Amino acid sequence: MKTIDDLDVAGRRVFVRADLNVPLDGETITDDGRIRAALPTITRLVEAGARVVVASHLGRPKGAPDPKFSLAPVARRLGELLGKDVAFASDTVGESARATVDGLADGQVAVLENLRFNAGETSKDDAERGAFADRLATLADRYVGDGFGAVHRKHASVYDLPARLPHAAGDLIATEVGVLRRLTDDVERPYAVVLGGAKVSDKLGVIEHLLERADRILVGGGMAYTFLKAQGHEIGASLLQEDQIPAVRGYLKRAEERGVEFVLPVDVVATADFPDLGAKAPTEHTTVAADAIPADLMGLDIGPRSRELYAAKLADAATVFWNGPMGVFEHPDYAEGTRAVARALIDSSAFTVVGGGDSAAAVRILGFEETAFGHISTGGGASLEYLEGKTLPGLAALEDA
């Protein structure tokens, strides 16, 4: 896989496919982590005298312009972080895009409007997707793939466009791939994995893969209740994917046969009513045993004994991968499990990787310094698919010289 050092970029129009899919409250960016993650590559290109054309998706528009998914706030924030003006094109491949790119001088930066405002970006039809990639290619002389959070998508700007231009991986993708190789090749042991989030179905592939590699797997979040139910425990009104129970039982059996330690909550913080995450008002909640949750209560976080248990299981690890919160961390009454795991990773001497998505958001929302972790990934879904051993279209496109 080539890097920026392998490209002649001075005076060239360089298309940077970034992942600037940040959360917005109206036009206010509530977490600019992905913009900051794109800065090293953009800054290098600026300093090398490139004319930098930055493109990304944001949200899930339906292949047509939608003001609530505009990248205009992102362009403004990028300019603030770069300390220089950033031009903004109000379309992707239209008159505004052409005029904006044509107006760039060496070392200047422009941001195109949301790529997903064009149906060709996400089309499953190769011809339609390719036609959009052809139009994007007219805006650039070089391509740099740096949107790790999108490399698992076979989209025009990720998969088709690199084939049309001299291309290389940006600094972010190079870093992400290097980190993930440390989780799959020659892993330093003990290797502990923490998995959370709402649905066990979202993690089936990675569990399958990790059963062959990890020494211990700690499970929390909503997905833990399907595991507890599979063991025959009462989980009350907690989240359950009943159709996944046979698969979960199979994983537990295989883990036992392979000597992989599977760690589940021993107690949970439970409530009768799901809280209003916007208001964050105090709720009535109680701590109960994880194997006997009352019928009218739902577990929304791992309890204090579980937090101590998980911290102990992480204390001697040499490598830790964490993907998914331990509870409804957006509400202060149910954030302590996620906070405890983050603190355990910080206190550990292990190489620690936070696998993007909600885990990365939780780290920032709960006030932890990102530098306290070995690596915080910008791509939750991409990280998981890489660990599953899948071929990621965006990486395959960059590897094809």
C-alpha cells in the first residue's frame, strides 16, 4: 500500500476521501474527533503545496440534497482547526464543485458537499457508481484514501475512484491498519477483548474470529443479556435477541473447549423505565444480581461488583481491544460501567485500542484524555470487519497499484 510519500502532490489537485461523519445538533458539531483525526494528512498535503479537495459523507441522506446533512459546519470547523480559510462547494460534482476546485491555489483547501447527496455514491449498480466516480475524478489529479471509517463500504469515492487516479493511503489509514495488525498478527499476550453495545448480532462475526485468538472476552452492554439468558438466567425486561441464543450457546461452548475465558456481568444497574437521555434527570434505579433480574426491571449498566471484576481481568493484559459501551453511558446513572472500563484501560500497562463508534464517543463524553489510550480508532464498523478477517473494499482499492 503506497503512502503520501510515494505521490507527487506539489501543485496537484489531491482528492482526500476523509471520514468527517460527525454528530450534529442542528449546525453545532457535538464531537469533532473525526475532523481532528483528518488533520495530519490534510496538513501534510497543504505543506507539500497540494491543492487539497476534501470529501466525505455525513449521515444517511437518500441520494439527494438534505440541508440537515450538509458538510458546511464541518468545513467551518476544519478551517478553525487548520487556522486558515477553507472553501466550501455547495454540491459534489456540479458547477460549485468545479468553480471551487478551479479557484484553489497551491496549499489551499476546499471541502465538497456531502457525497451521499448523489445517489451514485452508494449505488449497488456498478455502472451508476462508476459514472459518479468518473465525475469525481475530473476534480483531481491524485487520490488519497484517509476515511478509515468508510473503508468497509463499496462506495464510489472509497472503492471506484482510486482506480481512476494515482492513489495512496493517508496517514490515518496507515496508522489504523498498523494498529489492527497488532491485534491480529503476533499479538502480545494476555490478549483481552471487551465487547459491549446493544445487539449481540452486531458482534457475531468478531466473536467468531476472536474465539480463535483472544485469551479472554469480557461482555457488557445490552448484548450481555442475551448471553445471560443463554445460560438460563432471568433477565427481566432487559434487551434480548432471542433468535441469537443458539449461536451464543455455541460460542460459550467453544470458548470453554478452547480455554478462552468468557466474562459476563455478575450484577447490573436496573430500572423500570428507560430514561430520557436528553433530560439526564436522576432516575429510580437499583443494583441487582445479573442472574436474577426482577421481571419488571431492565438492566442498563454493569454493577459495581462487575466493574471490579472487569478491571481485575484487564489488569494483567498485554493487549486490550475495546468495542462497545457497558451500558447507557449517555445518562449519568448508567455511565459508571463504561467509565470503569475506560479507567481500567488507562491504568493498564497494556497496548490499548478503543475500537471506534460509541466507545470512542464515550471516551470523549466522559472526559478522558484520548492520549491516555494506545489508539482510538475512527472506524467502529471497519475495525470489527477487519478483525473478522473480511476484505475491506476501501483498503483493497488502495492496495491495488
